Amino acid sequence: MQIQGAIFDMDGTLIDSLGSWDDFIQFFETKYSLKFDRVKNADLLRQFRTVPINEVAVIVHEKFGIGDSAATIARELFERLELFYRTRVECKENIPEFLKGLSQKGVKMCVASATRPELIRVVLQRLGINDYFSEIVSCEDVGKNKSFPDVFNAALERLGTPKEETWVFEDSITALQTAKKAGFHTVGVYDRNNDRQELVAEFSDEYIAEDENICRLL
């Protein structure tokens, strides 16, 4: 692959964090006596993984009527996510080696995530991979989620690399579709918490399947 720039999603791509949503749902079920049908709400769970916490909070508050406000839900989510990032989350397999390999090749790297910027730095620093990324862009910075290409375009602008040699690494179908339509090369990364892997592969120029080492791209 011809690559000068790499734009990485964080949750589910760089770090093994998507399972945290099960913990969040269980917390809401217990605290607010919420009955959450995971099968019926599968599309909603997918959406949660690609939008900022504030948007998740609005959806949860309005759809399920829990919490005295969306701001309350957002605060609870932020506090639990920060604790998770500071104490429990780990890199996905082979990611540190892959980032080191890209860095040695002179590839410029950026994180483009729906997570709040202050939380992105917390987890990247704890895991020892922060220095690989010259730039960080959050959906909160651009005011749109990953159904829109704004966060990827902002990352490209900050990297200053040619679009035709800048690759987007994602685990989400929605984000891969968006990046592909925006003209980026895409790498789909398997995550056990995402279903419909055939669609992840469909919108990927390169696809890293379960048990496959991402370092093969080096």
C-alpha cells in the first residue's frame, strides 16, 4: 500500500473498548430499571459507537426517558468512560508494533474519534502510543458525527498528506462507508463486538480479519 498518512479511529480500532457499552447498558438497567432489548436495539448500539457522548446521552434520555436531563446522562457516561480508560482498556492485538512500523516508515498519523479529546489523550498516554500521533481530531471538534466526512477531512488537513496516499483505519461500517464515499482508501479492522463483518469488508480496500495480524500491511 502507498501510504503517507494514516487516520485511525480509536475505539474498536486502536483499543479494545467497544465492550464497555455492555457495562454502560448494565449500569443504566440497574440504576434506572431500564429494560434494554439488545437484539431489538442492535442498530442503536452501532450508532452509539460512532457518535459523541453528548449525542448518545440525548438519544438515551429521549428514547428511554431516563435521567432528569441529557446532561445528567452525559456526565454519568463521561465519568464511567474516563474510569474505564484510566484503569482497564488495552490496545488491540499488534497495534503498538504496527504503529511503530508506520512511524519508522515516516508515515504521519492522526486519531479521528467520536470520543472527547481529553479522554483520547488519557488513554493514548496510558497505553504508551500517544507519541505516534501528531494530531488528534474529535467529532466534537467539527460538530458532526462519522455519518459525515468532516472529521476525516479535518484530520487530512492537519496531516497535510495527499488524500490518495492517506488511509482511514476503522472498525465501524458507518465510518467506513463515509470515508470511502469521501474518497479515502480504507482499512476495515475486525472487532468481536461488531456484527455484519461482511459489510465491514465490503467497504474496505484492505480488511484485517479475526486473528489476522495488522502488521501484514507494513
